[in-house]
Amino acid sequence: MSAILVSIEMGQFPHVTSYVSKAEQALDVHDSIIVAKLRCAAGLANLEAKKYKLAARKVMIYEIPDLDLGIQLFIYYF
């Protein structure tokens, strides 16, 4: 997760996309906080790439019970 955050801070959004997909494949992620963070990071990377429809789908939180956390993460990094 720290590599994703550093990539976001440096503006290296293609790396963010790569790290997020690796994290989603490598981990059997069931923790809602980790899922929220990964989805928000992917949404930011898609916004930077001007893939607005994909970004919207990534940040739409329908599986995650803690809606406020996902929104806060998105607003913080946007």
C-alpha cells in the first residue's frame, strides 16, 4: 500500500494502476478498508488518464459498508 501512496504523491499514476492490479490479484482481500483504499487509488489513476467512466465505477462504493471512509480517502487524494 505504501508504494501506491508514494506513486500518487509523485504523480506516477500508471504505476498506481499497476500496483493496484497486482495487489488485487495477489491478495485475497476481504478487509473493507483495504478494498476501499485500492478502489480509490484506482479511481484516481483513471481520472488522471481521463477515463472518467472507469473512474466513476471504481469509486462507486456498493460493496463497502463504511461509505464515509471511501469518500474521505477519495477527497483526500483528489
